[in-house]
Amino acid sequence: GADAQTAPMPGKIIEVKHNVGDAVSANDTVLVLEAMKMENAIVAERAGTITAMHVSVGQMVNPGDALFTIG
């Protein structure tokens, strides 16, 4: 989706902390992305409800790939 939050760097999704339907606040950790052997928390840019999850654990992502959408 056009409103999807995107990956800031290439890496592998190693943990999903929130699922579709979960309410999140701004700066809540939604995913953990492993890049260059470091774990990077991917946080919600704004408060809302997760309406779509575009990735799953183990998936490789590139910069700009959609991760999740907050409605």
C-alpha cells in the first residue's frame, strides 16, 4: 500500500512483535530487522492500528520494501 512503512535497509525479518489488528503507539517496536549481524527495531511512525503485515519472519527485505501498514 501507499501508506506502508518501508524497510530502511536491507536485511532479514527476525521477529514480528505486533500483528494485524493490534493497536500501536508512535515509536512502538513492530518488527525486528537483522542487518549486518545487528538487530534493528522497526518502530511505528505514528499511532494507529496495523491493517496489513507485508512480511513474515525469515523474509529478506530491501530498502523501500513495504513492511506493514498502519490505518
